[in-house]
Amino acid sequence: MVTTLTSREFNQDTSGAKKAASQGPVFITDRGRPAHVLLTIEDYLRLSGGHMSLAEALAQTNADFDFDPPRIDGGISRPADLD
């Protein structure tokens, strides 16, 4: 199911637009012309081939993964020589 909303409608009912996106793409118009498309992340990944950059993955507000980088002990920095 495809839904079309004006920019004003989208701004007034973002929650409704997100619910509609779970049923299919939501086209958002500016001055009567399609300007944006709202998709679920699942639909986006399916359409984009499933590849997501690290920046995109970290930007997700509902991301649920552990990231525990290893600690580096000494040797990577030294005091500046100001003489």
C-alpha cells in the first residue's frame, strides 16, 4: 500500500506517517510534487542491497549491538617537543 502525504500533513502527524510506512512507502510532497519517500529500515535495506555504512549503522537510534573496542596500552602517543 502506498501513502501520499503533503509536507504539512507529515509535520502534523509524523507518528501516523511512520505507521503508514510499515504498510508500504510513504510519499511526501512539496507543492504537489513528490519530494521524499519514507521507508522502514527493512524496506530500505532490501532496496539498497542490504549494505549499510558504519556511519548509517551508528546513526540508528534503535540500534542494538555491543561495541567494545580493545584498549591500547601506551606507545601510540608521546608528549610534544616544544623546545
